[in-house]
Amino acid sequence: MVNVLELKTTQTGPIKILIDTLNSLLTDVNLTFYPYYINDDKQKVGGVIIKELNKTSSILIHCKLDADQFEYYKYNYEHSKLVIGINLNNFLKCIKCMTHFDTMTWKINDDDINKLVMILENEKEKKIFKMNLMDMDDTNYEIEPVIFPYCINLPSQDFQKYCKDMASATDKLELKCTKDNLFLSGKGELGVLDFELNISKGGLSIEQNTENPNEIVQGLFELKYLIIFTRCTNLCNQVNLYLKNDYPLIIKYSVAALGEIKLVLSPTKPKNIY
């Protein structure tokens, strides 16, 4: 018996947060594993990639966990990538059996390649799960590079609170950004809410990538999805928002030290918002 894949991490908390967030947006997902190596440019390559659209095609998720950030990552598959399909709800049930002190190991054996073996262990105990894998289409979502006029950075806990505060009054959130400010607006039965955030030390920062210093970018987005995205808050201290007119919003979180997740949300059409 040979393991075609084996990886181990002590960063189990971030994995649990990640899977919990994905489970709120998707039903099933492909995990794509790539071999670890250093390329000709001396860049470290390889790891786990998740790239999926939700059922309404309003959300694209792109997550990469770097092979070199795992305590152990061994890829022995004969092909250049290994794709496995998992049911997120079942996966989360197994992960919820984890304790704070567990080490997590994933294995796939060549004599039973249709099962993912997950081992949760600590000094006192070992829990072994053999999960049935799914045969899913391996869809390749090509994303062309885009220049965003503004990259917005702010504490992830602040962004979560703004979204929760807005959710008390509206189901849609308008984001508007200038070189100095970020505006969050919403309207509902309570009335109109307008939050104005200024650039500050330890708070909001805005990076410009536009030749027009007075450019204004804005978009209207479903708040219920943004609330789900903020489940990633405890993964990292800061969150990045990439905003462009008439273009999906990209929200990027670091997955602790393992990698990053980008959540892409299509804008919605206004309905007499103001």
C-alpha cells in the first residue's frame, strides 16, 4: 500500500473555519492537489487549490493552500494533479470532531483512491475517518488579470462589524471608494445608513492603481453573502477588498499561514436604493 498523497498540519483551526465558510456557500467541491517543487524562477510551487462557482454563478471562490506551509506534504501520484470531490457537509462533520490540540493528516492510498483518510490525533487519542469521495466535473475557470483602481485594506474584525451593523437595516450594501475614504451605505425600513471611513493608522488604508487621483469606484452587493464571507474573520487580522466599477468585488483573506482565499461577488442591480 502506497500513499499517493499525504499531508499533515497543526493549523487545524483555520482549516475548520475555511470548510465551515465554504459549506455555507457550496454543497460539493473539488480539491486539486499539485506536487511540491521549486521552479526555474526559484519559486515554491504546489499545494491545494479550490476553485468553484456557486449554483447561481454569483460567487466565485479561489483558495490556495501552499504545500511548503504544511508540516508534511508528500505527493506520489503519477499524474501532474490529483482532483478529488468531497461533500462539504460530510467533511465538516468529521472536522467538528477535532479538538484544539489535534494534528490533522490527510491520506489517499493507491489501493483505495476513492476514499480520503483523515486522521485527527493528539497525545491522548487518534480519530480516523475514511470519507467517500465524489466523481465531479473538473471545470477550469479562467480568470484574466484585472487592474483595480483601489485596493482597500482594513482590520477584518472592523469589516465584519460594519457588515453586521448594516444588516440590521438593509439587505444590500453599497461600497464607494475614493483615494481618501471608504463609504458604506444601505437603505431599509429603519431608514438610510451611511458609514464614512477615513484613512487612519491601524485602520483603513487605500492603495491607488489609477492615473486619475479623483476617480470614484462603487458597487452594490448582496449583504447576506458578505456576512457569510466574514466568517473568515478569525483567519487573519486584515482583509483586502478590490473594487472596480461594474465589476465583481474581490475580498481576500489569509488562511492563517497556510495560504489565502479570494471570495468574488458579482454586483447586484439597484432597486430604488436612494
